[in-house]
Amino acid sequence: MAISNLTCVLTFHLLVCLINGYAVLKSNGYEEFVVAIHPDVLENSTLIDKIKETMTEASDYLYKATRRAFFRNISILVPPTWSNTRTQRRTFETFEKAEIRIDDSPGSPDRCPYTMNYALCGRRGKYIHLTSDSLMISSAVSDCAPTERSIVHEWGHLHWGLFDEYDIQPFYTSPSGSLEFVRCSEDIPWKMLDCSLKRCKLKPCQVNDQTGLPEDTCIPVAKETSTTHVSIMSHYRISGVNDFCNASTHNTKAPNNQNRLCNLRSSWEVMLSTDDFANDRNKPRAISSTVPHFNLVQSFPRVIILVIDNSGSMYKESRFLKMKQATEIFIMNGVHTGTFMAISHFNSIALDKTGLVQITDKARRIILVDNLPKISEGETNICRGIQKGLQIASTDDGVAWGDELVVLTDGEDSTLSSCYDQVVSSGSVIHTVVLDSRIETNLEMLTILTGGLSFSVSDSSDSTGFIDAMIAIADARETKEDHVIMLESVSASIPADEWLNGTVSIDSTVGRDTAFTITWVCLYLNIIPEKYIFDPHGNPIKANFTRNDDFCSSRLDILGPLEAGEWRYAIHNPNISKQVISVAVLTHNRDNSKEPIKLVAEASEDSVIWPKHVTLYAALRQGYKAVVGAEVVAYVSTPNGTTVTLAMWDNAAGDDLFSGDGVYSRRFVRFDMSGRYNLKVTAKGNGMTRISSSHNTRHQRTPPILDENDKIQGTMKPIPPLELLAVERFSRVHHGGVFHVTMPENTSQDDSLKRITDLSVLSLNNDIINLTWTSPGGNVAYYQLNMNMDIDHLKAGIQDPNFAPPNVIKGDLNKPSPSGELEQIDVELPVTKNSSQILFIAIKPYDGSNHETEMSNIVQVARPSPTSLSISATTTMVTQLPQLEVSNIISGRVLAVIIVCSSLTLCVCLCCIFGAALRRRWRRRDRSEESRLI
């Protein structure tokens, strides 16, 4: 019986982490944890010792904070150029998928640790970034918090999808009307530092009359305390902080990202909902030792075995031709020099066609291409193909440990599970490409067990999915200059005597070893398409195409760096009937002096059960710098052969967490049937595209604190303002993989109401609040907006008369948009007498019969108030700091009164003096006149 991808995920829950090579918690200990050192980091054995020391301390701190988790097994991936370190061959460990990256590359961001995470609350992020300096330099002489504490804080971001409980805007108005500092818990005492002059002074700050909050030059400083132990996601610099906030200690009023993105839930509430701890997994228990076991691993020359299905069913729907065209591009332009490759065919038997061949020049690539299968016949036995692939992979060193098999098939093999034990014990990595997105197969289990990639390809004749998948595999485990970059991948059915025209933007970061590959569907007596490539000046490229008539393909290779600019292609169909023509353009970075712009696309889920949604992501970066303002479009191929096109956003709307961070997002809900959905994303730079000076993760550096001796710990340097640099036009394409959707039979999109889960506040200006959410579609007839200053009343559905009905001045709650579209409204907030400035908001969809669904996620607004504010009791003054002064707070209004009174007093005094002088003058004149008359 076939095992669906969903069943695999449920049955092999503890192995799901290996889909992407990520750490998993087993019996309270994290395993498969990877710390990867970037290849540019110079060899340094002391750095490895420091990694071990820091991770040992972090493991102990993590266990103290949770009483149920520590780091048990840690692999350290060292660069391939390091020679004085005893290592083992890597398997699933890669730099791209490591939990912690250590990278000193030019353009690397902050020296202090930070996390790249653009997933929703409770979902895993991408990586923690460290530099070698942050490990080698003592925290006592750096601006960073102790590294072991920072790692546990960042682990909360990375593994559990938590967010900071402090914020860029550090102040807010409490419900009682007092001024508060954003933190968790509220028991943390704090002070104000006025940095409006050259030296910061410990004193209450001037309050802005317009916002009711301190000026931007005011910095809140938490005080070292032994009375509170929370929270690690807030002020982990405080030595007594060794817990995460829970429901009883969480500050739901603070306008921070944890509240905004996690529906006001505390860190522990989110953690307990993750796979680590849900359903009473990994309960608290005593651990005799939290010291991790370390394993040093290293990458060696890559070994790739193509395991190709040439059974009879491959001849259907031009699958065999597509396979040959895609693998030719993979071999000739995708796989990098120095890689070992082999070709294996299988149907009911399996054959080794080439043995291991190291790619050193073009001639060896051609040898591999010549050994691709030429006919398809017989039955399918995938197990035999895999066993032959493992046998070939072990011919170099006796084992297949860390080697890769790429399995290309359209078949179902009910005996495949008999291979699982052999695959796991081999230590190999298996990638799969399935040539029919509609069939159920247990093939994906191989990728789950080994940490490989999984793709499916549509039978549509104008699909580029096979080529896109093969290039994604070629690029998957490479680092640095080895990356192959896809600039264009298009396919279309061209009518007789018509042209396929297009433009490829080649920017100055790429253009080395570029290949323009044209493929077409072979038909009897068809004439080969005419092909023209033009440089940015409109001149045709005179170099000859290399044609392969057996594969119906032509390729133009240009080794030297291409001129940056707009390159144009024109492909003519000279036949008397329509013809499917495809164009793929691959290139590499121009040189090592400048990082290329890179696009990485992915879906948030590997499998979902309807009506759960999938979030599509596309990260666009140059090194670690965000690329913003690009045109990013997602193409989702569905099991029934249709393609859904969606514009992706980087504007904090819908499922996009932060605006301007170079991560473009879009919620996908347009499922039409059960099966595999393929994601492809394109990105184009235009005149508005910019490169940011920062990674823009929005996980800000930890605020400073006052220690027991009243000295500042941490940096007082403000976060430098972002610089947005213009970028030339560019083109990028990336295959984001496949996700599996299960829909019950006879289910349609309009069956029931769906809960809104991405309500968000885009802005609040002059008492006008801009709200957005994704339309759940279905049979929604209208929305009801609930705004309340009491969160318990909001949850109970009680309307606040101050805000009911809401004054919607833009948009319409009674006209829902189609499913998946962005809803947006502007609401004008009324003036209220209540001193509370915290407003909670939720929304509900209703159908035409007034049936409602569950309330949406709750968002909050810290509404600025120009009214006079009291200062919280926790801001009691402390003893004077060295070079710091203590003085009384002077609000803007009080200061204005003092100035006015002083001015009036001065005017009165001057008037009196002037009047007295004038009277004396008049008296002298009167006397003089009287004397003259006498």
C-alpha cells in the first residue's frame, strides 16, 4: 500500500526534521544540531575549542531555562580547506542548512548574534549568524551579551519561532495612563537615560507633546535585579534572568513583536505548542549531564549518481524527452567542476552506465550526456535502481556516506519500503524528482529519511518544472562561488511562423560561464527553431549554438563575463503548426569581489490538510543584505495542470512579517484537489529596486542594563540608519520545491467559513489606523470588526461603545475580496475620555445567514496620547552614575509654561524699569520748564 507524504510525516515524526537537515529533540536532547564554519574563515583550532566551550555553556543555560531540553549531539562542519583537523565525511550537514553559521565574509552584518527568521509565530527560522569575533572576544570587552546566553535567546527565535519582547520603540502608555518601558516581565525595574546632549545622563526625559512619549534620544535601561527571572526573550543580559515568560508573567500590554505576531501569547505558551513539547513530549526531568557530544565533519568533493527510470511508462506525455533535456542541462551547466558523477539506468533491472567520472572539462561532461538513456521499456523497480546507485557511490572510498543520489522516475514501487533500512545505514542523501504530480508515492520518504530534496513535475508540455528542479538540486549543497544562478526559465506554445521573444537582465554581479539553452518538443518532420541572441546594444551574438538533435536542444555557451545590461532572445517557430519552445539561461557570479544577488524560494509546509493554508516565501539578498522593491511573482502548478500566478509582497501585509526585509511573502489557499503543488518564483529588479545596508531581520540588539555597580552593560550606540543603494536591473528564477495537499473527497473551496489568522496593523497616523488581512474566501458575506480597550471583553465578543460601529473611512467590510486577496481598510479612531491608550482589535467573517467563524488573531495598537502622563513607580531614581546627572522630569507642557511665565516676568520688569525711567525724565522736563518760566 502506498504511503502518502502526509502519512510519512505522521508515522516518522521524529525523522521529519531531516527533510531539511534540521535539529530534532529526542528524549530531551537535541540531535543533528549543526554549527557550520564558512569556507572563507581562516583555519584556527582555537575557534573550534571556543565553539565547544560556548555550546557547552549554552546547553547548560538552555536546560536551566526549560528543565526539559539541552544540546546532546553537535556536528561542527569545518571548511574543506582546513587540513590540520581530524574530521569525518559529512552527510546531511551543509552550511546553508546549519543551525548556526559562523561567517566573517565582507558585508556580514552585526558582530553580535542574530537570527534570520521570516516564518510565522511558532515556526522554525533559517539560521543563527555568528562571527568568529563574537566567539573569540570576551563579552566583558564587547558590546554583545554573553554568547551562551545570546545563543539560547536566538534559539528561541530560530527553533520555536519566538520574537523579541523588547522593541525598536521602547515606550508605551499603560492602561492606567502611566509611561511604561517595553519589556517582559513588568517586574523588571528600569530607568531613563537622556542622550539628547553629548553625554547621556541618568534622568527622566522630555516628553513629546505630539506623541505623549519620550523623545527618540531617550533610552530606557533595565536594572540588574534578583527579584525577577524572566524573560530570556527580553533582557537576558540580567544575570538573574533564566526563564522564559509564561502566561502568568507575560506582559500582554507591551507593543512588541512577540505580542504582535503571536496573538498576545507568552513565549512558553508558544513553545508548548511546538513539536518539541506538544502532547506532553519531552517532559521535565533530571539530566545528569548537559555536556554535548561534538563531532567534526568536513565536506569532500561532491559525488552525484543520477538514478534514471527508463521503464516503458516514461514514454508517456514526452516525459522521457523532458528528462533527457533537463539532465543534459544539469550535466553541462549545472554541476560544478570537480564533482564526481555517474549515470545509472533502471527498469526491472539496474545498470551502471559510466562508473564514477570526475568532471574536469567539457569532454567529460559530454561522456556523461552520451550515456543518458535513449529508449524506455520494461517495468519499474525503484529499489534496484537505488541499490545500484549506492553500489556505484561506494566505489571511490568503499562507502556511500555523504554521497547523493538523484532519483528520476514516474513510477510507483510498492516494495520501496524494503530499501529504507539500507538507505538510512548508507549515510547517503537522496533527492527525488517525480514526473507525475497526481500519483501517490512513497518515494518522498527517501528524502525525509536522508535530508534530500523532493520535486514533482507536471505533464504539461509547456512546463519548465523538470529543468528548474534539476538546477535547484545542482545548487542545493554548494557554498561560495560554486552557486549556479538561473536567470530565465520560460516555456510557451508558439503558433506557426511566430516568435518567442524575451529579455534577460544580466547585472554586474553575474555573467561568468553563461549558457543560453533552447529546447523544443520533437515532432516528426518538424523544422528546428531559429535562434537569435542579442547583446545590450542590439548586436546579434555570432557564436554558434551546440545542437543535440536526439535531445531537441541547442545551447550557446559564453565563458567570459558578459556585458551587464538587457540581453534579448528571439526564437522563431518556422513550422506550419504550433510548437512548444523553452528557454533557460544559467550563469555564475562574475568574480569573488562582489556577492551575487540570490533568490531562494520555499513553501512554509511540506504537507497540509485542507483548509490549512500554505505561506509562500522568497528571500532576495545580496550576501546578507536585503534587496527591496523588486517585482517578485510566484507560480504555483496544481495537480490538475493549472498554474496560479501571485504577486508576492514585502510590506508587512498578510503573512509578510516585516516590511523591507528582502523577504517576499504570499498566502496560498487556492487548492483544487489533493496532490503535489509545485512552487516557482521569479524576481526582477526595476528602477525602484534597492539594496539595503542591513539584513533587516528586525531582531534588534538587546538594550543595555545597569549592573549592581550602576555601570552600563551593553552598547549605547544607536542602530545606524538604513542606507538604500540603487541596484541595476536583474533577473532571477528559483524552484521552491513541492508541497502536498490533502483535501477530503467532494470538498470545494466554498464549503465553510475560515478563520482569519493574519490580521495586522500597517500604520497608525493621526488617529487613522490601517488594517490588512488575507480574504479567507469561501462563502464570506461580510466582516465584523471589534475594537476594545479591554482584551477580556474583546475575547468575549463584547463591543466597546466607544468604537462601535467602527468608522471605516476607506474600504468596505461588506464587500469581501476573492479568496487569497489582500483586504485593507482605514478606520478613524474616536477621541475617548478613558486614559487607556492600548487598543485591542479582532475581526470575524460571517456568511449570508449570519453564521460566524472563530475570532481572528488579536492585534494591538499603542495609541499615542498628548495628555499628561504619570510616570510608573518602577522609574524611581537610583544613585548617580559616573559622569551622569540626576534631575527632575520636565514635560514639554511644563517647560512651555515655565518659559512663558519667565518671559512675562521679564516683560513686566522691563516695563517697570522703562516706566520709572520715563517718569523721572518727565519730572526733570517739568522742573526745567518751570524754571524757564520763572
